[in-house]
Amino acid sequence: MKVWQVKELGEPQDVLCIKEISKPEWNEKEVLIQVKAVALNFFDILLCQGTYQLKPPLPFTFGSEISGIVVKCSADSPFKEGQRIMAKTSVPKGG
């Protein structure tokens, strides 16, 4: 799968690169989402610049707000496979 990744700190237009990575493995306590859209907001810009109070280890994938479709979830999850959702993610996993 493709991700926008920050490999070094700086202005987003200078440091973001598209990289091919392997699909994440599903954990029964998580929901696996096929991301359709990612927001780039002020928080993400500060992360790229290294000026936000949270400083994830490099490289990291940004995108704290996403929307997409549930691909896999546990049977007792409040979500269902195929459901359209929006979500907040955590760095360094990102969107």
C-alpha cells in the first residue's frame, strides 16, 4: 500500500514522500480500515516541521483524520465490515 511518509523534518512540500509499505497486520482489538481520504491539517504541518510538542520517531506517516471503509473487525465490535467511517488515528501509524 502507498503512504505519505515524513523521513526528515521540514516543510511538508519538501519532506513528504510517497512510499510503498506492506499492509498492516490486523489485531483483534483494532479495526482495519481501507483509507479513502486523509486530512492534512495544522497539527500535521507542525509534526512535519518538528515544532509540535509530540515528536514521533522518523520516519512516520501523518494523517490524524481519515475516512474509509471497515475491512476487518472482531465479531463483538460496534463496527461492521463494509461500514463507511471517519476516524482519528495515532502517530506514527497515521492515515
